[in-house]
Amino acid sequence: MFSRAGRRAGVAVLCAALLGLATPAARAAPTPSAPAASAAGQEARQAARFWTARRMAGSEPLDAVRHAPSAPGASAAAAARPKGTLFPGTRLVGTFFGADGPRGTTWHCTGSVIDTKARNIVLTAAHCALNMKSDYIFVPKFVKGAAPDRQPYGIFHIQRIFIDPRYKPDRGSTTTKGVSSDLDTAFARVSANQWGKSLQDAVGGGLTFTRPAGYALRNVTVVGYPSHRHNSAGHAVRCTVPTRQLRGYRQLSMTCGGYYGGVSGSPWITDYADDARTGHVIGDLGGYHGGGNDADVDYVSYATAFGADAANLLADAVAGQAPPADLPPYRGLKGALAGGAARWRGAALMASGDYTGDRHDDLLVVWSDGAVTLHPGDGKGGFGAEKRLREADSVWTRARALTGGTFTGDRSGLLVRWADGGVTLYPRPGPSGLGREIRMAAPGSVWKNAVQVTTGSFGGSRGTGLLVRWADGSLTLHPEAGADGFGTGTRLVAANGTWAKAASLTGGDFGGTATGDLLVRGADGALDTYTDTSAAGLGTRSRTRGPSGLWQHARVLTAGRFRHDGSADDLIVRWSDGETTLYADTGATSLGTEYTLVHPGT
């Protein structure tokens, strides 16, 4: 790693269980029988004449050597970070070896076995595979000091490499920091081993190529082969840690020490288990700068997150055909919402509702410059072309609180609280404009103290109740709010200091019961959900997420049915840096699957 270095549908995700370890690696290889000593193993047997135990043991990492920081305080910082564990390895992960240059220098990278009908496919990083020649081999569960015939599963000669032609390394390097680093994935077809067995028959399994639903995973296990200078036994390293997105890229990031040169191409496995033969792999160690940060430290690693391009590349490898040369240019991340993070930092208020009448929830945004836009939802978590309902003006810069709800009929309306205490209802906004206005409260009214407003099925017969959080921390519910007024209000919470610090809130159906629930973000970043909120009380409180520095950066929340594949509502969050995220089917005790609508750094 680490500088160290529209077309057809993608490959269908297969079913798999768990990945595992092989039997002790130093055991003797079987003596080739007459059938095994056939043409099927000829390539591997020929390669074995060159790849002696000494040559493999002396190979250098193909990627540049990474290091542990030595600055003052580095030792204490390292002790606080997760650290990878060296272990004998697993049958589904191994090393590539190849020779290059006039002096016959030998190199190595990491690869893993992918489960396909071809039964001979290995995953690695594109920057590892760029210079692979006919003398390269793959060795599953490599044993340092063992000759080819003493390796637990033999050796496999590389027959053909598959790299996306749009992967463009920087000049003079095999790696890149540009957008094409998202494509740092390669597949290799290999021969049978020296005993005539196919790769998957020999190791007894394979990893399932899997496209991740989001970047923030609970845990991922990364298995690779670090440089021998940091690993005299030549063992593999493994670490299980949560991942995050590398900002601005379709890549994953993890923090774990011990990932020195040689680990490029390592699989990122979501369901790793020792001594299993299957698992799901969502990316390979590579990407920006070959898979690590600019300082080349051993504890920061990146991986490409598999998408349609990697799925198509795998399909090419399985079919044994070259990738098309006329692929459309790769543009990097493209969010579901128009505009980049720099623009979305100006999304001051958001409301959800069916504003187009197609039974899909839409997103309505008031911008800091006073513009108002509508983003029609497609029911699948995507959004159509933006509709501008108001050009930037000084009037809408004075909007202070916003919520959508079915105040009249079966179409969503929009309720706005203005800086002067006035409240306006737009009963039927749509793609052509905001429509008529209904004054609900005059300027100078008590509503100037209404800090936050949200709607939900909070027990009223009209289907929409209006919940208000006031400046003194009290909460009131108006279960019959409509075009003719707010109706009778019920106080749910008396004035208090705790609720006065509620940073943001939104109503929705988070329990999947079609009743009104309230989700609240506190000043400390904690998320709490109150299910079955009604005039009788706030309902049952559940801790959705504990205090979090990350969630202190959540600026605007709104909930709605943006995807129709779940029982609960989806939560949309606009973060302080403009990144905007959808958590599909969010529950009372946990956030839903994460989808990025606006990518950070764009």
C-alpha cells in the first residue's frame, strides 16, 4: 500500500458465511500422483523452479515501507490505538510474489480468494497488479521458509490480470491521490497448483464479493501480510475495527497499527471468523496514496469500497474477457442530492413531506441566502431534479423553524415560524411554487419563543399533530393543528433546563407502528427516541445513540418515508461540513443503514 504504491448490471451478490484458518501450515504437501502431474499443474510446477523458499522469504513489499511515528508522545498515542495481531494466517488470504528489474528483485503484495463459478479468481489492489508479469505467483496462507511444495495449498501461477482502464496512477508512481484511486481494485485469474487443483478446490472456499450499503460499518476485519522487517516470522496480521468514510472518496478508512508495507490488496471482511471458509468482502486495501495517508504511518489504512465498477470488473475476470476500452470517464463520488458539500453547508432548514402528490416523500430546503428548493423523492432514496420555489431573498432568511405535515387534505403542507413571531402555513406547496399562504400567528406573538417545531402522528384525529419546543425547555403538543388554527395545546413537559438544550428534533415513525415518535439530539450528541408520543405524554424513551462528538456536528434533522423498503421512517441529517446522510429504516434503539446523499469534501 501506500505509495506505496452506464454499462451492464453488476455481479449479483452471492451468499456466504465465514472465513477461516487452514490447518497447520508446515505440514507436508501431498506427493503428486500421476493424474496430478498433468498439464493442469504444469505452470505452477515450472514457477516452483524459480520460487525457492529463500526467494519468497527475501521478497520486499511492492508498496513503500510504512513506519510507526517516532515523534514525542508517539508511544503513548500508539498504546491507545488498536493494534493488529500477527497469526499464522487463513486459507483465503495469501501473498503475491513477482520478480522485476535487471537484478531480479522480488516483491510481494496481499491477495485473497474470491468465490466465483470460475474458481480461480484472486482479489488484490490495482497498484499491486499494474506491473505483474508472467512470473508472478499467488500463495494462499504463505509459510515463510517453506518451499513451494511445502506450502499448505501449493502455489498458483498468475495467468491474467484485470484492472479498470480508468485507474490512472500519478506520473512516476503506481498509486494516485486523484478520484481514480476509488478504482484501485484488481482481479487475477490463476492456474491450477502444482498438483493440478483449482484455487477454490485447493483452499476449500472463497470470499463473497459484496457491495457495502454504507461506509460506517460496525466492524470489519482486515487480513494482510506486512513487511518481513517488521514480521520476522512472515505471519499475517489481522485487526477488527469499525470503519469510516475517507472524506471526498468512495473509500473506507480504519485505524489500527501494524499495517506495514506488503498489506496492499488485503481484503476487508465484514463477517470474519477463524477457521471458517467463507465470508463477505467489501473492499481491498488500496485507494488514496495506495491505501494510506500522506505520512505513511502504519496505523491509517484505506480501502476501495466495492461499487458497480468493481462488480463489472469481476464479471470480466470470471468471463475471461478484457474490460471495455470505451467506459465513461470516472467522475468520483456523485451524491443523490444536487450540489456538493460546500453548497449544502448553507441548507439552513429542511422539511419532509409528499409535496408532489406521488406518494413519495420529498425534501424541501430553505437556504441561508433565502432561496427555497424542492427535491422530489423517488421512493428509493434518490431525488429528482431540483425545483426552485423561491429565489434568494431577504424574506426567507428570516425563517427560523420549519416542518411539513398533512395539515389539510392528503397533501403535505409547510409550516414556517418567522423571526418576528409570525407563523405561516402553506397548505399545498408543490413543484410550481409554495402556493397560497395562511397566517396562523401574527408577528409579535408568543410564537417568537417557539424554538423548534415538528409534526407526526401524535394521536390527533387529523393524522398530524404539531409538537413545539419552547425557549424555556417546555414542550407542547397541538394534536389538531390545521388550516383553521393550532387547536388546543397540551403541555407535555414543563419548563426545564434539560429540554432547553435540545439541539434539534424531528417527528416520525421510528418504531414501525404507524404512531408518532419523537427523535431528539441533545447538546452532547446523544440521540433519544420517544415512541408513541401523544397528548398523554412523551411516550417510551429509548437511547438511540450515546453522547458523541460526531453527532454534535449534526445540524439539521428531518424524517420521512424516502425509501419504501422498510417499516420505519428514514432519517436525513445535514452535518456541519455539508455532508448529508440518510439513515434508512431508523429504529428507536439504532440508526438505520447509512447512505450518503451529499459527500464530504465535494
